[in-house]
Amino acid sequence: MTREITKDIPLEELIMQAQKGDEASQNYLLKKYQPFIAKCVSEVCKRYIDPTRDDEFSIGLSAFNEAIRMFSPDRGSSFLTFANLVVKRKVIDYIRSQSKYPTAISFDETYDEEKMENPTEIEAVNHIYRQEQEAWYRRQEILEFKQKLATYKLSLADLAEVAPKHRDARDTAVSIARLVRNDESLSEYVEQKKKLPIKELAKKVDVSKKTLERNRKFILAIFIILGEDYVFLNDYLKGVGQ
């Protein structure tokens, strides 16, 4: 008899159960998140995706299942952020493989390890794939970050220009961004107005209004990162400004 999955079970718990071989949890996740999968695939294909007819959806479904197996919360991202990247990557690889003139070579292939008798060669191939895969994830994350910055009328070029040069100044700016993100009223203000409440913030930190204004763009950028499930960008901030 198939065990019934209730809606009140947290997503993370369902994933852990599926990773331990619980088919009921796995099937529940694959069924419940079909709309999410279709949306991810549609964003890649730039068209409506019919789950019952389009091969790309089947690729996405398989990729989502792979994401369930591969996910680890230790990297700091949410499962759905991770799954979004995995699904899109697999669909892109599929589209490339179907193209008469592929735009790039994908390392996401099934290698015949029996023909690779040298373990070093096998590891080298796997290492290349892991590097290529991580580079793709980084690019996707940067693209999403750029889009988010644009809603605050910021760009990566702005950040390169205004980022504090000294370590102490950077740490202070990150610390201020953390304070704003963790303060409900300040955070709500920034998300609604897309700017820092300089006067109010000056009352809460040991920094002048002039310094806050000078580092305004950098603080906003860090504020954005802290509020998103950016795996790699958040890695840079671990232990900084705390």
C-alpha cells in the first residue's frame, strides 16, 4: 500500500526521504513540482511547454529527479534554486545535442569508462565536467544577479567602481548590509523604495551619513545578495561583516 504524503511535510524533509530511497516522497515531489519544471523549461525554450507532448519537459523532469538526488543544503542555496539551475542546464544540453550546428560542446555525456583503463584519465574527464558545470552555474547566478541589480538601477560596472578598496571599509559595508537585511522595517523600506534610508540608518550605525552615501551602491548590492539564494555569491560573504 502506497504511503500518503501530506502537504504539511517540509520540502527539505521530503527531499531527505527521497534521497534515502522513499519512492512515495520521490513520486510526490515529481508530481507536485511539474508546473515548476515546465516553467523552468519554458524559460529556456522561450515558448509554452506541454508536459504531455514536449520532449524538453521529459528532460526537465529527469533533471529535477537528478536534482533531488544531488541536492545538499550545505552549499547555502534552497532546493528550488538548485533545481532550477540543474533543469535549465540539462535542457540546454539537450537542445544543443539536437541542433545540426551545436553552438558549444557539452561535457555532460556518458563516458565509456571501460575504454578508459587509466583511472587518472577517468578522473580528468570527470574533473573537466565538474568544472564546466560549476562555471555554467556561476554564469547563471551572475545573470540573475544583474537582473536584480537593474531593479535598483545598479549594474556590475557600478559595483566595480564604488566597491571599497580597503578591507576594513568593505567589512563595515557588509556589516551594515546585514543589519539592514535583518531589520524588518529597514529591509521592507529598501525593497519597496529601492534605496537606503540614510537618515534612519545613520542612527543605528557608527558611520557618518557621508560614508553611508559614498558606499550606498555597494551596501545595496550586498543587501540583494543576502536576500537571495545565490550559492557562489553568498560563499564570498561567509564570515565577512559578522
